Amino acid sequence: MTAIPVKSLLILSLLIGGSGSITNKTNPPDGDITLPAGFKSTTVMESLGTNRHIVVNSNGDIYVKMERLKDGKGIYVLRDVKKDGKYEVVKSFGNFGGTGITIKNGYLYASSNTEVYRYKLNANNEVTDPDNPEKIVTGLIDRNEHNSKSLALDNAGNLYVTIGAPSNACQVVNRTAGSPGQDPCPLLEKAGGIWQFKANKLNQSYPEGVRYATGLRNVVGLDWNTQQNSLYAMQHGRDQLNTIKPDTYNNEESAELPAEEFFLIKKGGDYGWPYCYFDPVQKKKVLGPEYGGDGKKQDRCAGKEQPIYAFPAHWAPNAVLFYTGSMFPAKYKNGAFIAFHGSWNRAPLPQAGFCVVFVPFKNGKPSGNYEMFANGFAGKDVIKGPNEAKYRPCGLAQGPDGSLYISDDSKGKIWKITYGK
């Protein structure tokens, strides 16, 4: 594989059809992050814990899903009790950690790494019986790698659950040079995809669910687009091409490959993992080295589902949210915000990501290049590893007034983003 200059790879890896804007225009008074002109950030919670996904109820309460239990609880409810912009913890419940949380039709849904629960909300939009949730899904696989179970609900009573594959590329020996890829990959039976369940049926597991989409290595960012009546997802791309096949990929190429893919999810769609990855320079899916790939060969990958947009490698997208509010300028309406958690494996290049970007949409597809929306989470321009980052964006939520909330799972900070001329 001919080496491509790192600068060219970075530019080309931003997109399928053009480069993204990376300019920030103002530093809000809150100080930690930069935003476009007219936007303001306010810290609503300084340090809660391992915040993952968040959701804001119609009464303004913020529900936070904790990756690990804090004082024995996995869900925290925050409220601006004093109406001063600072939120207090008013309730905590749930004896399980995890990532997914959402609200639909009078219920709060939350996931552990093996189950999905729901809690009934009363007329005041509060959980009525926090100690006795209904178990909607159970028995999902939970291993040390890619174990988040993100959630989305459509308008027809269906629940979507992501089940990441506990592997880099389904090798016989994971992440090991010379170990072949398993073909067919047995992990795809119960992982590496998105499963559909009924939102109101108890105690479902794999037999009652539908494997809605397969070939997805690890999806953490998931959202149902109500305008398009379709499911969208952001995938964490595979790692370590240079480690697996150093005679084909140099270190710089491994840092810039493959793209982080933004997908319109189709029922029954196959998105290619573990056999394929998306090369943003060649703008096509190519065969992975574990399956006989040489960096150019497509083979079985020619027929796999393609991304609707491609982002730089290893940025780690952890949330996607379609904005439906009216507070922000008109160009943001129905576009997608994406939170990137930041990389650990772009060496010898600086680690990157640690930001929230915006992608404009039209007719269900990106209508322009991504724009940097919120940046500065890392705290400094160059970092060698994710532990050096001050904050790591993880969750996104929209408030009833059209504001945007961003959660950090490093220190447990939560920002509220508002707009006003």
C-alpha cells in the first residue's frame, strides 16, 4: 500500500464529499469550551461521576446514566431547584451501571450492560417506583470490550439496543498479529449489531428480538430521527491495522484508518464488520488484513452498506442527536450533533476528537460538511493519551426549551448550551 502524506489523509478522512470546518469563534464566559458566536455554555453540574448518556424530561429534570455505580446508584436525577442555573441531585436510584437512557410515552428507559429496564413516570413527570422497574430485555452478552447498550425508541412501539462486538476484528486471538479472522465470525450471532425489541413487552431476550442490523463493530451513538422516521448510528471503527499487518500499513496510515462511519440504519442491513472497513481516501470499503486484505482489495466488501458521512479515524463517537428545537438558528433544525469521546490510538500523531460537531441535514442525508461546534474539552492542544484530556464528551440531550446538554464521563461535568444574539 503506497504511503499517503498524513496531511492528505487527514483532509480526505474528514468526509465522503468535502472537508469539515474546524473554526471556533468565541470563548463563552463559562470558560472551559469554545462555541460559535452567539452560543453560551453554562456548567449545570461540576463533578457527578462517570456520566454516560443523559436525557432531559419535559419538566427540565436531567436523568444521568452512570457507567459505574455512585453510592450504590446508577441513575441520578438533577433539577434546578433554586432556578439559578445550577442543578442539584434530587434523587438517585437503580442498582446497575451502564450507558443507555431515554424517555418515551411516559416511561424512562435505562440499560445496564446486560438488560434494559423501564420506570413509569407520573403526572409530574417523576419516576413513581424507583425500586421496582420493569425488565424489558434481559440476557444480553456482557464482556470487557464494547459492552455499552445504547437505546433508541421509534414511534411505533419498538426499542432499539446496540450490542457491541467484544473484539477488534473477530480474530482467533484478539488484537494479535498473525492471528486470522474467524470466518464466519461467531460473534455476529449475538453481538456486532443493533437488535429491535418491543418497548412494552417484559423479559425479552434474543429469541424475542430481531437482529435489525449487523456488521457494526461498536455503536454507542444512536438516535431515532422522527422527521425521517429512521434510525441513525455512529460506529467506532476498528483499530491497529499496523499492528496486525505492518508490511501493508505504516504507523501514520494506521492512525488515519479507518473512518468513523455515520450510518442510516436499514432493517436487515449488513455494514461489513469484521470483514471490511471504510477507507476515506479510496472512498470505499476494503477487505481487512485478517481476511486476506491488502489495503485495496474489496472482494465481499463491495456490497456492504456505505456510510452517509465519514469522520477522522479513532475519534470515538459516543452520541448522536438530531436537533428539533427552535432556540438555535434555523440551520441547526433537524441536523445532527455528534459527541466524540476522543482517541487513544492515533500515535505517532497527536490524539484527537474530544469535541462536539454539527452536520447539516436535508432529506435525511448530510447536506454539507461537518462544523466544529464545541471544542476545548481536552484542555490543551496536544495530548499523548486520553487520560491527559480534561474532559471527554459522551452524552447529548435536548432540553424542552431547545437548549443542548453535553455530558463528560471523565470528571462528571455537564454543560448546558444556549443561544442568544
